[in-house]
Amino acid sequence: MTRRRDALAGAAARLREAGVASPEHDAAELLAHVLGTTRGNLPLVDEVSGDRVAEYDALLARRAAREPLQHLTGVAYFRHVELSVGPGVFVPRPETELLAGWAIEHASEGSRVVDLCTGSGAIAKAVADEVPGAHVHAVELDESAYAWAERNLAGTGVDLRHGDFAAAFDDLLGTVDVVTCNPPYIPLDAWESVAPEARDHDPHLALFSGADGLDAIRVLADRAARLLRPGGVLGFEHADAQGESAPGVLAATGRWSDVRDHLDLAGRPRFTTARLAR
């Protein structure tokens, strides 16, 4: 038997040495996962049995190798919903909850919402959960990610399709109220700056987008303009270094009004919104 406090302290030190950004948090989440409880209930545990310690140690080794925490637990939490995630799908980040919140604020009963590049289905599932009267549609190209989205969106009423966002939803052209997207936006030459958790484990289709990182956003600006009704709104995420260039893509087309950029909770540029000109 090992004392819980000792197990957590040793685990956090090990993860910190490996360069994990949140060692205490991840150590606790992994121990809770091994014990079948929650991080909040860990103080109720005094000792950890030998077989559980061995299981914990194996997971810590994988996390120290920078395998994403959510791949080890199989779960990601996004706003009020739970998502199944693992190899082959982009793990949703907390920053994207702000974009989802914006979409939820602009959706209403009977409105039509389209989530392009849905990945795990995080934004689509959150909108369907918090605006149950909305008609939510989502599309994903990558086969592995699509399988995860299919699993996460089962029973939600979301219309999920497998295909390229650049040509998706021809049957909805000119009728959509809200378009959301978390597109790939990392420049190809920024490979080394990407955290190992993303660079080595997230699908590259979900990460990289041309020399300046804006290729997918250029495609999005055109496709969203075709999907939205006049006065409909678009919101999409971008890199923190694209607080001017991403909105600039929309502004340059002359098809959008009310182009605004928004900060995340850390004060960094994070997502752009705009309205299709009437």
C-alpha cells in the first residue's frame, strides 16, 4: 500500500520534470481515473493498493512522454458536456468554450447552426445541449475524427456528415443563421513551437494550414458566406498571433460587416466573429 499523498507528490514531481504544464492537476486526474473516482473525492482516499499503484505508474509514464491526458482517461469535458476522445481526434481546448458560448448566445429555438471542421463534435454537442430547439449540423473530413464525432453526437439530434467543409451542406446554402468553426490555423513552419501533446498526437489535418496558417480561414470565409442567410453570423477560432490577420481575411472580401476579434480568458486574441452583409 502507498499513501495517497505520497503517490500524488511523486507523480507531480515526475510530470513536472517531464515538462508537463499542469503536473499537480494531471497527477490527480490520473489517480482519480485509476481509482474510479473524481479528483474532488481524492481526499477521501488514504492509501492506494499495489496493483493500482502499478496501473498509475504506467499511465504516468505515458503522460510523462507527453501523451495527452484526455487520451489516457478517454474523456474531455467541454462546457456542460462530456466527450469521448482518443487517438485520431483533436482534443478540445478550454479556450474553444468561449467560441461555443458565443454561438449559443446567437442561436435560438428554430435557428439553423452549422459547425464546420467539427472534430470531436464539441461545439455542435454544446450548442445542441444548451439550445435544444436549434437545428444543429456538423461536418468532419478526417475518418478517425469523424468516428469520434459520430460517437459523441449519437442521440443529440445533430445532423453529422462526413466530408470536406469547403463543399459541405449544399442543401443549406443561404439558409443558415450561425456558422462556427475551429479550423486548422498553425503555419507549417511553426512545427517546432507546437506542444508535443498536439504535434505528436492530434491529427495534422486539424493543426496546420499553409505557410501563414490562414489557408483554411480563407476557404471558410467563402463557404460561410455561401451558407449564411443575409445577416447571419460567423465565428471561428484562430492562433493568438492572428488577432489582426484572421479578421483581415474577412475584411478583405468586402462581404462581411461587424468584423470583431475576441480575447480569451488569458487576454490573448482567440476568435473572430462577423455578420454577412445584407
